Amino acid sequence: MDYKALADYLFPDVKETPEDIEARFPERQLPAGANVTRIGPSPTGFVHLGNLYNAIIGERIAHQSQGVFYLRIEDTDNKREVEGAVETVINAMDYFGVHFDEGATAEGDNGSYGPYRQRQRKEIYHVFAKLLTERGLAYPCFMTAEEIEAVREQQTANKENPGVYGKYAKCRDLSLDEIKSNIEAGREWVLRFRGQETGEIIAVEDAIRGKLEMPRNNMDFVLLKSDGIPTYHFAHVIDDHFMRSTHVIRGEEWISSLPMHVELFNTLGWKQPVYCHTATLMKMDGESKRKLSKRKDPELALAYYQQEGISKDAVWEFLLTLLNSNYEEWRIANPEADYHEFPYTLEKMSVSGALVDLDKMRDISKNVICRMTAEQVRDGWLEWCSEYNSDFAALINKYPERTLAALNVGRGGAKPRRDIETWKQACDFMSFYYDETFRVTDDMPEECDEATVKDFFGRYLASYDHSDDSAVWFDKVKAITEEMGFAVKPKDYKKNPEQFRGSIVHITNMLRIALTGHANAPDIWEVSHVLGEEITRRRLEAFA
């Protein structure tokens, strides 16, 4: 076979050489030890938690080393592409605070190593498809889907590994004339890599999993599909070389494909990047773990966290607990530090399934929000409401001073209140600060019948002075409590309940319910001074 003639026949328009491409994309000029990483999502319209999980790894190891983090759109599968999906990816990453130094943007490309959309790099791939063909390492295959399926059935019956290789690669040894005849007859073809059956074992040092050993590739895998667009196997090798990636971060489902990728890097004479195969995202299903499912689990989609209003900082912190086993220990030691200061390392990543526990994430979210200033909470909440709850956004804007004062209740100090867990839940919790959304949802304590409720509020309003400080105010509450036969000290009531009608806890709960609609609410005195005297008196008078 004249492989040079075959290459010229298959790729007559390819005039550039590998050396031309190398010159176009030179080595990056970066500090010693700087890492170059990327994420390469497919534009399917579905951006999932795994995309963010891997993006955080890439962003951290790049930016902590003064390197480069970029976005590449892997759109080689035209059938799965959804219109507007690239913008969806970019917007989702921006929302969650993942920022790229270069790569695909909504307007085009940003950077010197593009195009950053694989379908726009077709000519680059063809240079190396032609090179492999010239070297006798790639050939056109005309096998139909039906023929390949028949081969798989035969292999299954023989208990052999499925695939196109060895004697099952029917087009491996076609002559140049036979190839020309097939193409001229209009038969579709793909370009396959010519695998070698050696029985050799290869070893790859994975940055997360350590040494991986597996048989060397023997498959005649597809390099170019029938439309001339490469498969992931071919495209990512070329792209990661010429975009000068130092690390490839991807899910563990790609480990089985590693021999193909190692084969290509070795064949092309290129330095192999460091592979980092991350653990699968799991969830508890009864007593066992299972992989998160796009069909079953809404929390797999990043849109879920946006719609639920889970703070992007909480999502980051939760994922960091999955990514590094020492993150929680670091957070306890550095309660006020920005999570970007955490020294993330690949070495402390788990190789077992990463458990996505929404209860834990929401608890982390409470901690994140309680550490924020009132202004930061207001801004994050308003941003979410502007997108998902326009009525509440209008209230925040209508009552800016009251909103800020309300968010300051219980904030600060050694033990700040943890009332808000999501921006969505904040709308429910904060509703009592606005007459438009105020509702009494809890019943008065069972120790307080209607007559007792009426008697208490009559006494309370008679002595109420809005200018009282908290100490004077509470002394008055204690005096009324004692007058009505309730225990001023809860422990006295607990010790001798028969001697009292109830305790001061029941008295203050009546106040909380009247003012906020809930028995579980912040400090009564603080709440009344956020609401103001007019609203406070009006709500209390409804029970007098």
C-alpha cells in the first residue's frame, strides 16, 4: 500500500503540516509549575453538578499555581447539540463564580489557542488524520452499522471482547483501488486507528488514583466520523496538546478509554498530560448508594441549585468538602476565611463515590449566610428574587431600610442566628417583616386559652413603651408573667408545673406569634424595633 498516495487521496485539501500547527500554538510562557486546565462540556443544554465539580478542580489547580483555566466546547456530536447550550454553560459557570482565563464565550473566542469549539477545528484534526494515514496507522473503514452489530453478536457468542480489531477489522487491508472504488460508489466511511495486538500492559500515573495498569489498546477505534468531525478520543488528544493542557480532569467513566488516548499521545510523540479521574457523584437511596441520575434526581442539574436559591458560595463549600478530605477541618480553623484561600490539592481527593447530601449542603448554606454581612445577604437575596420571585424583589426594593435592619437581627457575635438556608426559603422566613406577606401560621400555646391571650395582650399594651430599651422591656414582660401566675424562670415551671399556669416561654411565644406569625422567630424586642411602633401595636391589638 502506498500510504502517502492514500493520505493525499483522502485529504486532498490538507496543505498544512504538523510543524505549521506546532508553530501556530507554541508552548505557553508561564511561571515554573503553572498548570493549564480546562473543562470541555458538550453543548447539550444540560449543565450538571459534575461539570461544576470538575470545573472547581480545574480552576483551583490552575489559579493556585498561577496557570491558565479555559473553556473548550466539545461539540463533535452534532446530533446532541441544543441551540443556546453554549450560553447556558457559560452563564451557569458565571453564576457559580467559575471564571475562565480564556476559551469560548457567548460572543466568540477569547484567547490565542482557539478556536475553542471543536467543530471549528476540523482542519487541524485533518492535518493529523493525514499524518497517521501517511504512516500506515489509520485507514478508511466502510463497515455499516449492521455489519458492526453482526460482529458484536459473533464476539459475544465467542465470549470475546467486543469491537473492531484484528480479524474483525474487515477494511484494514483494502487496496488503494478498492478504497477508491468504495468512495467513488458513494459509500460512507470513517477513519480508524490501526490498533496493535501486543498483549502489553501499560501503566498510567493518575494524579487522584495513583498507578493504573491496563492492557495496551488493540482496538481500531474511530478517529474521524463520516462527516469528517473527530471523535472525542482523537479531538481531545490534539486539543490538549495544542492548547498546552498540563492536566486533564474528567470522570472515572473515561478510565476504560485511557489506553486509546495513551496510544495516540505516544504515536504522535507528544508529552501526555496528567490525567485526573474524579469520583462519581452518588446519593443515598435507602441503605445503599447509587449514581446520581439525570432522570431521577433533580439535584444533578445545576439549574436546581439556582432555582432553589442555594447560595453559590454554599455550593462551592459543599463541593470542597467532597473534593478534599481536610476542608471541613480547615474551615473550623479558619471560620472567617474566603474558601478560595483553602490550599486545594489533588492528593487529598477520594477515589470512592462522592456523596451528594442535600441536607448537609443546606446546613453549610446556613453557615455561609450567617457569616455574611446584612448587605451581602440583601444583595444575594435580591439578585435571586429578581430572577425567581419578582413580588418579593419589589418588597425588598420598597422597604430597603427595614429589610437591612431585619437582616441585621441576630447577625454577628459569637453565635449568629442561622435562620436563612436558601434565598428561596428566605422569602418565607422574612415574610413577617412586610404587611403584604405577613400571615399568622402557628397556634397560640395550648397553655394559653383565648381568655389568657386576651388578658396578656391587654396588660402588655397598657404598659408598652416603644422607647424602652431591651432590659426595661423584658422587666415589664417578667412582671406581667408573674402577675398572671406564670413562672418567670422556665426551670421553676419544669420542676413544679402544678404551681404555675405556664412559664415565661409560653408568654414570649404568644408575643412571637402575634408579631411574626411563628413561635420560632428572632428576638422580640429587636423585631418590634425593625417593624416600628405603628405596625407592632397594630399586630398586638389584633389579639387584645
